[in-house]
Amino acid sequence: MLSSLTSEKTYYEILSVGEDADIDEIRTGYKTALLSTHPDKLPKHHDLSGSHNNEREFLIVQKAWEILGNSQSKSQYDKELAASRRKVDIISNEIELDEMNIEINSDGVYELVYPCRCGDYFGISSVALKEMGILLGENGEVQINGSNFVPVSVVLQCGSCSLKVRLLIEANL
């Protein structure tokens, strides 16, 4: 939802409203921005060489309203905006160990894999799990070392694309 078109400005800045603005303030900001960018509202003697840039600004104002004027898309945009500021990965899905398939590689190491929508896989090895105190038995059963196990999660990235999932590992396995 965050686009390269708005890398300099947020949709809130485009509509000249605060990030805590309610729908009425957003609507007012949209109408004001719309009047200053709408092709029919620009002066007739306006330089035609800037018409492409004006059209672009108008489309960005439209997109800002489309996102901020809808509570669901605004909520998603706010999450993405906050994440981009924290430089935190956006997780596409949460999965559990029992949802993963078990494979064995040529070195005899078990791999837990989960299909990505791009066709490749998210994966973690039994070696990486062992470092976290989680053992993977020969039949794929999960054993947790120690009685003081605290549930953990691990972020896994797809082998081909930029999608990431959070693998949840619970103590009751």
C-alpha cells in the first residue's frame, strides 16, 4: 500500500492532515487538496508543460483519499507506515510447526518447509531449531529441551521473494 509515488510524503501530508485526524478532517483535507490539483479547477492559462505533473499530483490526492477515507485500508496503511518507520519486517502470515512439511537434505539434516505463494518455500533446518533448544526427531516429532520452555517465534524469509512468515513454536507440541 505504501508506494514509491509517496516516498517523500505520506498520504496524511498530501491531504495536509495529522496522522490522528478523524474522517471529517481527512475529508476536508481531501476536498481542499482536490480543488488545488483538479485539472478542471486549475487556471486556464496554466503552463501546459506542467500538465503531466499536475495530473500526477491529482492522482496521488485521489489515492490518498481512497486509502485514508476507508477505515480498513487506513488501518492497514497506518500499520505499514509505522513499520516502515521502525524498519521492521512486515509479516505476511503466521504459521505453526505442525503446518510445515519435513524434508531431509543430502547432508542428513531435516528441513521444515512451508510453501510460499510465489512457488518457493520458507524453511528452517533442524540445526537452527537445535540452537533454540528444539530437537526434531527422526520421525519428525518435535522435542523441547528443558521444562522452562517459553514459546518463541522465528521470522522466516522465502527463498525467492521478499515475503516473510512468523513461525510460532509453542511449548505444548
